Amino acid sequence: MNKADTRKYIQRILKRYDVGQEVNNSDEIYLLTRLFEKHPHWEIKKGCGIKSIRVRQGSYNSKCFEILRLDGTTTDISYTQCFDGKRTDIFEIKRACRSAVDDVVWKFRDDNLVPGKSICPFTGEVLFKENTHIDHYDKKFREVFDLWIKDKDIKFIKSKLNDASIDGEMNRYFTNQEVINDFISFHNNNTHLRIVSVKANLNILK
């Protein structure tokens, strides 16, 4: 399989298993193990050795893989990072910036969404939490990030990221409150938010 086919196959594996279930197909286990060996933190992730692989709850109601080691310890592992390899500093900082404004985004949704009554202005869908996304407009998130980061000391900002190799660290975030506050303030002053449907956000507004 090529990379695209492998991604689709792994996504089907995640969809087929429930959270908490161990992968029990030998071909799937072999494929996942060979893929995980390409993870940039593989030596740390595998530890003393792999006993089994199971599906666990990820962020934003997603599912991800978890390694159960021979000594009984566990750790999450991102299959997408196995394809991407070592990610750039800018990529990781951008992920942390998204984490920094998570509370802002969710509060906006909770303050403005009236489930069953709010309407997506682009698709006309009635909105509920399950089919609602928050869209950045005037400036997209990536545009806000690009403006914020251009005058920053990348080495300093990178030093304020959490250690992604630690077990259970599924997200990237800043460990320094001043950096968090600085990005939140810049974000809030340079963009606007609106509630839209998942379909609008992923297809129409891209």
C-alpha cells in the first residue's frame, strides 16, 4: 500500500474498534507495529517492549492508539506522526497556540450556540453541539498565527513547549503562562469567531 492507502486503512482500524478494545488481528498488529517504528520518539514509546495495542479516547471526541508495554505501563502514540516524522518547530508551536485558545473557542460556542435553534448561515442546518464547529473569520487561525510568530524568538518560544515524548502527552501546549496570555490577547484582537456547521467549516470555508 502507498502512504494514502495506509492512512485510510489505519483510519478504518480506529473506526472498527471501540475505545478500550485491543487490536486483535495479527495483520493489523504487524502493520501498526512496523508503522510505529517510524515514530520520532519510538525508543521512548516502546520502552521495555510492546505487549499489545489498543484504541483509546483522544482529544475532541476522536480515537487514537495506545501501547501497552510488557511492564504494565501505557503510552499514547500518534500514527500520523509516524508518517510525518519529525515535525518542524513552527508546526509544533502552532499546535500549542491552538491549545492556548481552546477555552476561548469552547466558551464562545457555549455562549452563542442555542442547540436546536441556531442555524448555520452557510448551509441552513439546525445546529447542535455534535454538528457545530467554530470558524475564524476576517483572519483565519493560520493567518493570526503567522502574524504573531513573525516577530518572535522561535528558539525561546520552542523552549516553552511541553515535552511531547512523555507518556500521555497527547497535545502540544505552552508551559509558560506569559506566552499563553500573549497569544490569547493577540488572537482575540485580530480575528472573530462564528458558529457554523461541520460541513460548512470543512468544505465551504476552507
